[in-house]
Amino acid sequence: MKKRVVVTGMGVVSALGNEINEFWNSIKSGKCGITSVSSFDVSNMTTKVAAEIKDFDPTLYIDKKEAKRMDRFSQFALAASKMAVDNSGLEVDKVDKYRFGVVVGSGIGGIQTFEDQHDILRDKGPGRVSPFFIPMMISNMASGRIAIQFGARGFNECVVTACATSTNAIGDAFKVIQRGDADVIITGGSEASITPIAFAGFCSMKAMSTTEDPALACRPFDADRNGFVMGEGAGILVVEELEHAIKRGANILAEVVGYGCTNDAYHITAPDPEGESGARCMKMAMDDAGLTPEDVNYINAHGTSTEFNDKFESSAIKTVFGDHAYKLPVSSTKSMTGHLLGAAGAVEAIITILSIREGFLPPTINYKTPDPECDLDYVPNQGRKTNIDCALSNSLGFGGHNATIALKKYPL
């Protein structure tokens, strides 16, 4: 018999706040976390804006000496994990450490460390490259650091599926607990890739918005959208086997009920114009959860503000939901948070859970000009109250990766 899996803790580091209540209040009010880039010179780049985190102090969460031996993405991950564990009320010394796991990914990993150490190699020679270079850079170090911090000796994995990373991570954690191989897993994703070389690379791809006004740069589903806006941060959840959570008196935030994972097998960066695999991914998550189209009350869309993603994702939703698609609220919270790449799915899962708990649909801000090919209810500009019993959260990544999780109110 499959185990039931619930969410008992959440933590977030983002441009909209490094604490759940602050973050959620910003989302509800439609606040935009996108600003002009200040951490390096972008005067000669086509994109000038990003959702930078400007007030993060790692020493609030991590020993100062250890923090210096971590890339920023690991700092974000560890900070959000500490918040999530605190939020869960989990007493880690009372958990069976061999049934306590970590599934945390990063799409890019320690790219700032890579840039910094390359400069040292070039300017000062190989003898000056840090002995911590490799363990600071590699993407699995966030999951390793979290395991060390909390003594989690069970299932441990780092997922790397570009922008689908942390939705895949949550889905994998869900399946590990569901089949009985763990009691508790810390899961999610972290990203800190607002760096000169990553920024320049995305600019060269012509993937990012060229709008210089931060308040208008990210416009998912709008006819005038012209690219995504990069964000940074981390989203971490504590997921737990239901009976384990009940036994310790945990505050259950939501239930994870379904997971879908597919690939377009079409192109390294462009989504499949038919949207077949994205549609199949949503259908897979719904079938896994035993849901009908009418059971779903909200979709947190991938919604990147790029021409193809928004059009093809809208088409995929219509394929899966038929006539119900036009009654189904769909929003892109990337309009506020920016696109956190490998951390996007986990941050959006947190938003979706808070939406279910509060009965509030987060808005897609900056929506001004309708696109005839994007003709669904995108909750434009202002959020609204409604009952949400069940919702989906979609993530789509370079390489054709698609991931969807289904989340349900607990108790329903």
C-alpha cells in the first residue's frame, strides 16, 4: 500500500523576502522583486534587470567560517533548510537518521565560485586556486551540506534538470516516501546564477527580457512579453510520511498527491510546439493522484514570459483540461519573483501550498495586452480569494524536461 506524503515545513530565500510570511504577503500584494542589476556592470549587456537578493546575510544561518567555504547557492539552500526545519517543528535528534533524507537540486550550481577561481587561475596561477573550489562549485554540495547539518543519513540525491530541477526533486522525494524508503525528506532547490558569465550567456541566447523598466520586464502571457527575467534564491520543503507527521503532532500544510515527469525529446532549449509532453506530464500527475480535470482549482504555471513557453504551455493546459481550462485560474508568479531556474519549482510549490491554505489566487502582474494565443484566466494583476482544494505546479526546463506536482488541501 502506498504511503501518503504531506508537507510539514517550508523555507524560502528570495528577492521578495527571506521569511515565509514576508514572502507570502509580497506575493499576495503583487509586489515585484525585479530591480536594476547592481551586483556587477551590465551596461554592455542587452538585459539590465534581475530579481537579485540584496539583503542576505549567511551568518544569520551558518557559521561565518563555514559560510566562506560555500558558494552562494549552498548558503541559500542551507538557510532555507534551517527555516523549513524550524517551521516543521521537527526534532531532528528524534528522527531515525537512516530514514531521514535530502533531495535538493540546482540547475547551475556554484557558477560564481567557478568565475572567481578562474580569475585567480588566470591572474595568479594554479597554486592559488582554492582547495575548496571543487566542493564549493559542484551542484550536489547543497544536498550534502544539508545532510551534514541535520544528520540525515538516508536517501540523498541532487537533481539537475535545468528549470524543472526542484519540481523533480519534490516529486522524487514524494515517491521515495510513498514507497516506504524514508520517513522525512528535506527537498527543493537553490540557485545563485546572477553572475556576469551566466548573465552574458543568457543574453547571447536572446532568452532574457530587454525591457529596462524593472516593473514591466517580466510579462507572462502578455502579447508584448520579450523574455524571462533571472532570479535567485532557494525554496525548501520538509515532506513527511503522513502517519509519522501525525504521530509527532506536526502542523500539516498540504498533501502531495501526484507527480508527472516527461521529456519533449525535441530541442535543447525550445519547447515542443505541440506541447504534447507538457500535457502528458500534467495528465500523469493527475492520474497519479486520481484527479479529474474538474478536481483541479488552480495551476501555478511555468509561465516564463517567453514567446514560446507561454503559448505552448497554455495550449498544453487546454489539451488536458478541455472546456474546464477556461474556468481554471492559471497564474505565473515569476512575474514577481523572477525565474529562479533550478529553484523556481520549489518556490512556486511553496506559493501553491500557501494559495491552497489561504484560498487565495496569486496574480500574474504586468499583464496589459492580451495575446489571442494565450486566452486563459491568468489572474491578471490582482489576486483574488477563492476556495482551492487541489492545484498543480508546472516546471519546464532546457533539454525538454517537464515536471508537475499535484498538491491537495489537508484535510480535504
